Amino acid sequence: MSNLRTPEVEDLLEVLSSMSDKDQLYALCEDLFTIREMKETSQRLSVARLLDAGKPYTAIAEATGASATTIARVSRALNYGSGGYRYALDTLGEIQ
């Protein structure tokens, strides 16, 4: 995915990594994403959390409303991806 890391993506990463105020970050996300994109993106994080807890696909689908395809995609990324979900889950674990 190195071709995805364009100067525009680097700018977005720079902005996101510099923001520490949750309200400002939310405002940016609200401007950047559609309501559907925000819901789907946050749903994927919930799916990752449940997969990491060992929940079966059926229970995850019931709890989150995610499709089997989304659950499988998140599972693949969680297990074989570049570590983003693992970092996110570890960060959430430290906060809670």
C-alpha cells in the first residue's frame, strides 16, 4: 500500500497526529466523513475489539450489525495487517 501514502495522505496524518483536543478532532472527522463513513469506521473498531476478545462472528454480527464480509475483513487486518488495529486496541485498553 505504499502507493497510498501520497503527500495528501501524509498531510492528513500530520494533522490527525497533531490534534489532542477530542472536540476539534471530532469536528474534523465530521467535516471529512459522511455520517455513514463515521458509523462504518467506528463499527470496524468495535468488531476488532470483539474479535480480539474471541467472540464468534455470529455474536459480533448481532452486537454490531456488521456483515460477515466486514467482520472477515477486520479479522484479516487484525491478524495479518500492518498493526493499526492492534495499536488502536492497545491504546483503548490503556485508557479504560
